[in-house]
Amino acid sequence: MIKIVKDEAPEKLIKNGSAQTKIDLEEYSNNKTKYNSGESKFEAFSTIYNSDIVRDTLESIQKNKCCYCETKSTRSNSDVEHFRPKAAYSSSFKGNSLYPGYFWLAYDWDNVFLACQVCNQIFKNDFFPIETESTRAQFNNFEIENEVSLFVHPSHDEPEDEIEYRESIPFGKTKKGKITIAYLGFGSLEHGKEFGLEYSKKHKIRINRLFEEREIFYQEKAKIYRTIKLLETKELDSEGLQVLNGLKHIIDNAQNLDSEWSSMIKCAVKNEFKEY
């Protein structure tokens, strides 16, 4: 994960989202029983939270990368994801959906990110674990200030303080980092065992595929890095220096925010591609 720094929210999201949120809160106030039981459900308007301007802005900020697993996405295989789920929430992995969700944050700029459909729909869905259930905003006048999310927030948290890489495998430095990796499925099957998770066949396919793709990427860059270190011990002619600079450029680019798994390569360079 990389930290996602956002500028001002698109004007359309602010204007239309604020108006719709006011309507939704009034509707909830008049029909609490129906919305709390799930008999009535809020349906957020994708024409607002998923409008072209919101999409374009998120794609630009996130460099078309998933906010969780850092894979590159296209518009057809990514979602505008709500960190706090908008329609319903679940307090346990693959658990029952509870109502209402965080409907009043459906158009909140701090709550929307670009995520690949695997992270969003197969793993996270409406699961949103918090430290203490009694602080859930739905029970506290929709106040989220006292909620402690057990998922790393891409903008409010510092992902590098929560998650590190050992070679191509992410490891949680904190409880929040460990939970984020295990429940969003961008680590290895071993991460799930720590929390007693039973991944489905679909989960396992995704975890293994991502693991293999990331490992190939890592080994390519490790080979380049070691070649750089070898060349730096030699007397090089102009052609050799050109090759060396070209290889350094590849490693620099792999650490840029627009590169897939840049957090992994940044960590690897910091640790000089140490073997664990």
C-alpha cells in the first residue's frame, strides 16, 4: 500500500453529494426502524460518487493503482470503493450484512478510493472491522471519530508504518497491518492462518496469482539491483557507464508512485534486496 494524498474533492461530488446526504439523513430520521432492520435500504447514486470527474480524479491521484494491493487497474476492472461501506456493513469476514451502512459517507471524499474488483468485491465487500464494536458510528449518532478501524486507511494512516516487505511478501508491522493484509488477501495463504481464516477457492486463486506475479516482478528488479552493485565495483568506459545509468533508471522508476508495487521495491532498496 502507498499513502494516497488527495487534493480538493471534485465540485460535483461536494455539491450533489452534500445535497443527497442531507436528503438521506432526513429520510433515515423519519424511518429509522425500517432502515435499521434492513427493510429499507439506501442506494447511493453512482452518477455522483462514480461520476467521470470523480473517477478521473482518483485515477490521476492513484496512478491507476488499487489502493490496497497496488496492482494496475483499468476502468473495466476497478471500482470506486468506499472505505467505510455505504450500503451495509459486516463486523466479521464473510459475515451477515448489517444495516444501515455508512450511507452518510457515500459521497465523502475521504471515504472513496479506486480499488481493483478483487480487493473490493471478493475480499472486502461490506466487511469493516473496528477495534470496539460499541463505538460503531451507527450506534453513536453517526460519529466516526471514536471508531478505530482495523484496516489501514490509505490517506489517514501511513501505510509504510503499518506494512513492510520481506522480499516480495508483505508483512504487518502492526496489528492493523496484519489484519489488512490477511483480510484483503494481498499477502500469502500463511497470513490468513494467523487469524484462522478459511479462504474460499476463489480467494486462494487470487492470493496465489498475485503472489506469483509480484515474485516475478521482484526477482527481475533484484537481478538488476545486484548487477548495478557489481558494475559499481568496476572501472567502466562510457558505454559501461551508460548501461549502469540505464539500470539505475529502471530501479528508480520502480520506486515511483505510478509503478506497480512501488512500496515493495522501495522497501527492497532500503534493505539492499536482502534475502530473508
